[in-house]
Amino acid sequence: MVGNLDVLSRKAGFNTALRHFRATTSFLKPVESGVNLADLLTEALENGTVTRTQLRPIVSALLPDKYGYHARSHNVEAMIETPEQIIEVLSAWTALQIVIAYEHPQAGLFIINPMNPESWEPALPILKDELLVVYVGSVPGAEISTASLEKAGEDVHAVLAGEKPRGRKEYVLPEGTAAPAPRKPAPKQPTASTAAAAASTGKRRITPRYSVVVTNELFHNGNVEAWKRIIASFRSSYPDLEVLIWYDNERINDINALFKWGKVKHGTPIMFSVAGTEIKDVSKLQRYLFEGASPRFEMFLKGGIDQPLELF
């Protein structure tokens, strides 16, 4: 049986573990002083001091294990497109420290401070039925019972669903007590090493959804194949970017599963977004997808099936 510590038996594994432990412990004092862990992790990602693969173990080690945060998971009941109402409600609950973990199917894990507008930006939109894990703790100086933290987890999910639950008095700091402010990354001059780190570990974002209107008589198998080849060409040029497709507010993972004969007709909009760190050529992609959804789709079906088009 292979031991769980075998990774430490080699220098590379030991050094990787040591860097992770140092990164994790570097967050202890800021969190204990009232800084939201999501803001710290965002700064660390942008500085290249942690990678996205470290986010989940850091959150698990610090929030529920070290500081006793209550964790509650729930599927989103309504699509979250803008965070203003959520921020307005949760910002009044000054005794609570709230962190949200959202696993995007393509872009990866996002750790969100729901009271910080900038923390929401790269993760939106969050579609209905996707899973959010809410971690709720207390800010320094606030003593909140376990029962109240459990109730707060329910209330935060209610706010995310568009409701306005009545917050308990335990959620608010006594008058005259200042709540911790969101932490923003300090500006820094990029170097060759930090630019490389940003390319591999930097903050991923998702563009707004762009509309492509079907101008063919309907979106049939030829249009499907054209879109596949256009997207394959885009991915060939930008392998770190993902193309996300929506139809009728539903994310489409397999184009064939939805775009069957007669399903999507002339004049119907199909939406797409691009996710990644260094997003490029979105307008060109939109133009090609528009042509692929038109009667001119055959221009994208030329050449060998296994030979990617050189469009980007």
C-alpha cells in the first residue's frame, strides 16, 4: 500500500509541499485581523504566489478546520447576472465573514467575497442549478453561536436566490464597531517572471455573453459542423481559452444534443462567451460564428476533417 506521505520522499515533492504550507500559513494573520480569505487568494493568484490547484485545500484547511466556519452547499435557484442586490443585503451583516466557492465547469474554481464587487466580476454569470458552497464565520470581536452560523448559511443562500431574508441581530456588529474593508491587490510592475506566472496561474475571467443570430432557414447539421470547426480552430490557436455556448439560458456542452433539425430556427439568438486569462479575438470569433449560422456555412466545411482551419 502506498503511503500518503510518499510525495515527501523526493526533493521536488517536498519543496512543493513546503511552498504550499508557507503560502497557507501566510494567510493566518490577515484572516485573524479580519481580511476576507477570498480577497487574499485573489491577490495571491494575481501575484503568482499560489496556483488555482491550491485554492481548494487552502480554503478547506483554513475556513472550516482552522477557524470553524460553517459550510453549506446549495444549487443556485436563479441565475446570478449582477451582484448589486446581493452586496447591498450582505454588506449590512457586518458581524459575518462570508466566502463563496464556485466551481465553473470550464473556467475552474472561483473563491468570491460576496461583499466585494470586484470579487464577483470574473465569475459571472452564474447559471441556475450550478453549485455554490457558502462558508460563514464571524469577524474579529464578534461572538456568533454555531446555530446562528448555520442559520446564516441558509440566509446567504436565500440572498443568492434573490430573496431578502430578515437578518438576525447577531449578524450585525454593535454600533460604533468598524467592519473590515475589502482588501484590494497592491499595484505592481509586471516582470518577465510575473507575466509568465500570470499566464499560467492568473485570474481567469469570463466575457459577457455575445449573441449570434441564426440567419439560415434553420440551424441544421451543416451549421453544427461549421461551428465545431470554427471553435476547434479557435481552441487550436488559443488552447488556454474555452468557448461557452448558451441557448435559452441553458449552457450547452454538446452542440449536437441541442441543435437538431428544426430545433433552432431563423432569427433565433445563440449566446457564447469566452473564458480564460488572456482573452483574444472574441469579435473575430463572433463574426465567424455568425457566418457559420448563416446559409454561407459551407465555407467552413472545406479541407480534411482532421485538419483544423486556420482562422485565428
